[in-house]
Amino acid sequence: MVLALGIDTGGTYTDAILMEYGSSEILSSAKALTTPHNLAIGIHEAMTAVLGGREKEVSLVSVSTTLATNAIVEGNGAPVCAILIGYDQVFDTRRDLTDILSTPHYAMISGGHESNGEEHAPLDLAAAVSTIQHYAPQVAGFAISGYFATRNPQHELQVREIVTQQTGKPVSCGHELTTQLDAVRRAVTASLNASLIPLLTDLIASVQAQMTELGIDAPLMVVRGDGSLVSAEFASQRPVETVLSGPAASVVGAQHLGGAGNAVVVDMGGTTTDIALLQDGRPSLNKQGVQVGSWLTMVEAIDVYTTGLGGDSRVWLTPDGDLMVGPRRVIPLSLLGSRYPSIRDELSEQAAAARPGPQAGEFYTLQRPDWADQARLPEPVSELLNVLAEGPRSLVWANHLLVHPELYARHLERLEHTGVIGRAGLTPSDAAHVLGYYGDWDTASAELGAEVFSRRASTHTRALCEEIYHMTSRKIAAEVVAKTLEDDGLRADETAAPERELIARALGPKAGERLSCALTLNATVVGIGAPVATYFPTVGKLLHCPVRIPAHTEVANAIGAVVGSIVMTVHILIQPEQEEAGVRVHTPSEVRHFESLSEALAFGDDVGRKLAWSWAMQAGAEDIQVTAERHDHNAPVAEDWGDDLYISTDLVFTAIGRPHLAER
């Protein structure tokens, strides 16, 4: 029996499954709380819970991770230096590019190429050496992007060689990450990739160390944003390609669990809800490059719509008293109470108050006990951290300790943003506990927290929880509508005001309205994630569509982490020479001249097939099959002027294989 271990690290839970690889039978599954300050801890706990003594039988381990996505969104990548070659054609050399490149360390040097691969200007090697020597002590790696390097990468390769020789630090070259023409986005992608290399390398090393500790001798794979797999070593050099790894794994898992041919896959976790459309059983890819946070990358990934709504979304009140859910994530009170039952006493005291204050019902927790940078904190904030090391304390209590909390708000916000401290509060998961829809954690803490909040909102506890439940269901349905409208060619934020009002009335009709309407989704909603059984029956009623919740839906992401294939694609461009006879062939590593198109095609076919096969091997594949596509581009000419004008030929080679398995 060949066993595969799949792992997915989400915002709240780390899921693991043990699968019989040949039949895809799920032998066991487990969940552990994700440990954001050190993902390896949660991964280790999930691994040990699912294996049941069968460690030495595992032939494949595969991980989907939110590490790259979260690091980009939160700005927590490692410091890097971006070297831009020939970018004086794009940017004013006096312009501050920090916000564009996601790093304050950068330099523009002379060089670069033209669109036909000819050198635009000689590479300034002296400037490259000077830049590298200046920034090497300040950064963890380098990103190199040359102007039109996708047509000729020689300048990028020369500078990379210098970085490697002089520093030995990781290097990310733009031409290796994309073949598309967009100099700025290519530079951003290279910069982000370089900043992620140390982070993903550390995670992979931690997972491999725990595999060794548990006696697992098997290849380790990582899920990319398009749902395919690559070896851990390959992923550590191109970590930016793992953005949206988790959502991609959920879509692949939904496909594997038998999602309908035309379906809307909705993955609801604790932190976010991810939505993707399946057409004829296949997800669409965003070939132009996905946006992560404020950064528009050139990473090709599954077209996923993500919104900050999950089972652990914070319930809060606006200054006008309106009830809101999300987008911020907090620790549910029911989860906190299951680990620290003592919080019930303070919740009881707050519930008994005549009028609980605006911060009643929320707690601080220490998330990173190993954090040692307290010297730069004001003494009261440092004292608060010392107290939190003993267990969670309410915001009300913390404010009394700080005396003047408004003076320290900036420090507390920074500690929350960096994950040193966490916040617990009322969430949809707590409301589900109160209503009896969910019961994995401490219902008593959820009930007390809901009572505190209902007194703040001047309503009854059960009525509050029912409104939270229905508001969450309506928000999920509204996000499905937004994604569907977008895929139908109309963004939800571009709809006219009357249309938005009709959508709102369809999802949440109010008493006394003379005009009501309904929405019908012409597809099946496939629910993925632990909370979906709670909310999705109502979502289906709101959208008048069938809802399917597959078996093992709570660990579908971990299933998607192991059932994917290795897919590598090579692009080769052939263009006619501009000032002489013959054609040029642009490969990922060089430019070659040929007298005839037939010679160029033969060369391109040979190089493309070998490269695709080689890359798939490097990514950990076996049983590799390579397919080729040829796309000729011609321009029409005036009637009676002869044949169409030849513009170019694109050769696309795709290598597909299954992951290499350890022999047992």
C-alpha cells in the first residue's frame, strides 16, 4: 500500500490527511491549531495525530501553505535589494520606487535589451559590483530584472553570477519567473520572490526536520498557486509561485471529491472565504498574473476571489450601533474558553455590568512567547506582555493596567499586526455554538460573550446570534454573486445603484418593502471547509441553487495537496529579423539566429521538449509526458498584395508527470 500525507496550513487550522495513493481512499484525517509565529509547530501536531504509527509507510508528503500569501499581504518578507538593468527607459532615476518594488533597497544600472533581443546598452558591470557590495550587508537576497530580459536574459545572468560569487546569497531573476512583457510587474514579481526565499526555505527545513524526527523518508512537495505540485527544493527557489497555494489546493480537492462540472467552489475557513468557478470540471487560470494585497504580480494561478469573511471573523459595532462581521480575524471566545476556562469568570462580571463598555467581551493573548524585543516598548506595555505570558486578559483589564491606553495604542496595534499578541472576541463560530449548530469548543464561553455583546447592542442574546448567523450567510451569498458577476464580465462594484439595491433585497428582504426579488445561481455550490455545513444550506436557499457538501470537506485542502500533478510549461518565441534575412529564436536562456523558419522550428521544438522534460524532472516528476502547441501570428495585407505578413510563432511545451514516490 502506497501512502501519501497531505498537509494544509490555514489561518485557523492546519489540516492533515493520510491517503492510500492508488485508490485515493482517505485512511485518517486530523486538525491542529495553526501556530502563525511558527507554522511548523501546528504542522508537527497535525502530522503526529494523523499518522497513527504508519510513518515508515509514507511514500509522499505534500504541503499547501499560506506563508507566501500572508507574508506579501502583511509586508513580512525578508529584506532584499532589487537591481534594475536598463530601467531608465521606464522610470525617472530620481523617483522613489520603494512602494512600487516593495523594498527600499534598489539600484538602476545601465544595460538592458530591445524587444528583438538586441542589446540596448552595454551592461555596467562596475555599477553592478558596487551595488552588490553596498547592499549585501543589509539584505538577505537579491532580485534582478533586466529590460526585455524575457527576450534576452544575458545581462540578468551576468549580474546573478556576480551576486553568487561575491555574496553567496539567494538570487531571483525576472526572466525565470515569467515570459510576459511588462517590465514593472516583472521587477515587482522578482523582488517579492527574493523576499520570500528565506521564509519558505525555513518552513521547508522545519517540515523536513520533523519528517526526519518521525522517521518519514519520502519526497516533500509544495502546492503552487495553479494547483500543480513541485518539489520542495524547486519551490524554495520560486516561492512567489506558491501564492494562493491554499485556495488552489481547495479547488483541486473539490475536483477530486467530485465537484459538479459547472460549479462554484466556496472554501470557507476561519479567516477568509475563497471562491472559484469550475467550467466543465476545470478551474480557470488567471494568465495575466494574480494580485496579492496591493501587489500586482505576474504569477499565473487559479482565478480565485478571496474575501475577509470566515468563521472567526470579528463581530463588532459601528459608532452608530450597526452590527458588522469581518473582515478582521480574531480568536473565537469558545476556542479561547476551551483552552482557558478562567475567562468565563471575567465574562460573567462584564455581563452583569449595567452597561458593558465598548471593549467588553474581547481579550488579549500572547501569541509569540519567544518574542524578545521588549526593550523598545514603554514599560506599561512590556508589563502587559509579562502578564499575558500567564494567560489571556480582557481589554477592559488591560486598559486599567495601562491607565492611559490611548498613549500606547500605536504600540498595541504594532504588536497585533506582527502577531506578538492576538485578540479574541465574538465571532460567527461563537454564534453557531449558542444556536446549537456547532459544538467543538466551549459553548459556555460563547454564550457569556454573546450575552455581553447583546447588552452592548441592546438586544437579546439569541436574537443577536441569529442575526450574526444570517448576516454571515448573506455575506457569503453576496460574495458568490460578486464572483459570478465578475466572471460574467460585470464587476459587482460597477453595477448601478438600483441593481445593487435589488441584490441586497434578494439576499435580505425587509418588512414593508413593496418590491421583492430573488436570485437564481445556475450552478451547484460545492462547499469546502469546516464551517460550510453550518451556513451553506441557507446560502443555497438565498441563491436558489443546489448545494453539495462532499465527504471529508473539512480537510479538502489537505486532499488537494496530494492529488495534484507536476506541470511545467516552456515558452519559445520565433520572430523574423528586423533588418536582415532569417529569424530569431528566443528561448528561456539564449537567442539564436537561423536562415529559415523550418530550421528555427526544428531547433525550438528540440530545445522546448528537452527543457520542459528537464524542468519537470527538477520539480520532482516521473512518468513525464510532453505535449507541444504551435501558434502562428500573421497580419493581413491589402487585397492583391500577396500573402499575409508573418509576425511571429509561439511554441508552448507542457510537461506533465506524477510526483516521484519513495519505494517501499
